[in-house]
Amino acid sequence: MIENLFERVTRFLERVLSLAFVFAVALNFANVVGRYVLGYSILGADEVQIYIMVFMAFLGAAVVYWRRAHLRMDVLVQYFPAWLRTALRAAELALIVLLAGFVLVQSGSYAWQMFELDRKSDNAGIPMWIPHGAVALGFGLIALIALWRATRFADESRAADSSDKKTAA
């Protein structure tokens, strides 16, 4: 059930981010035509494009982490003994939960400050808590995914231990 929820959320994010990217490209094209052909620029177009890229980077990171498509430095891990692979996997999940949780708290706090100050971007007038909130949202999703994987990993490890004890007896 939770797997399906994460799958639906990440599929939704992929589609929304894809549409946002198409919008950013169209906005860039319109701005170039406006600037070089018609002699005017769209005010705030650059800011909007940058904030779309911020969303793509941080929310896209959560999608990539869910799909297990992120870069990993695990070439040698396959040659380690099973107990060491298990320990490394547990440490990896714990670190991801802790670090993503830390970034969530810090960026969420900063986004909240931007909200309270009613800070807006200089040209487009976009509330600054929105792009800063993308960082918190992306890392919050990564922390949730890692926490889910850690609970599943713990359940699988317990099940493997109990089956090993039964076969040894």
C-alpha cells in the first residue's frame, strides 16, 4: 500500500516537473523572441526558469531516489561478506534518514522565515518561501522514502534471522 502511494506520488511529480520544464523552455523561447525580435523582455522570466529548475532538482532527486536511479559507489560492495553488506546498508539508510531530515528541518525553517517576512523575488514577485520550500519538500520525501526502506530492511533482516535460527535448530 505504501509502495503504491510512493509510486503514485513520484509518477505525479514526474509529470508535473515535465510540464514545468516544457513551460520553462517555452518561456525562454518567448523571452528570446521578445528580446531580439520585438525589443522587449518578459519581466521575471529568468527568475521563474531558475525556480522551476530548483523544483526539478530537489523534487526530481526524490523521484530518482525512489526509482533507485541515483549514483552509488558500490562497485566493491558485492564482494563483501553478507554481514558487512547488511551493516553497510543499515548505515546507509540511517545516514540518509538523518541527513535528509537535517536538511528538511533547516530548509523548512528558512522557508518559514521567508514566509513570515513575506519576502518576494525581485522581478517576478514570487513568494520566496515557495522555491525554498522545494528544498524542504524534496529532502522530506527522500527522508520518508529512506525511513520506509529502513523499516522494510529491518523487517527483512528479522525474518532472515528467525529463519536462520529455525534451520540451525
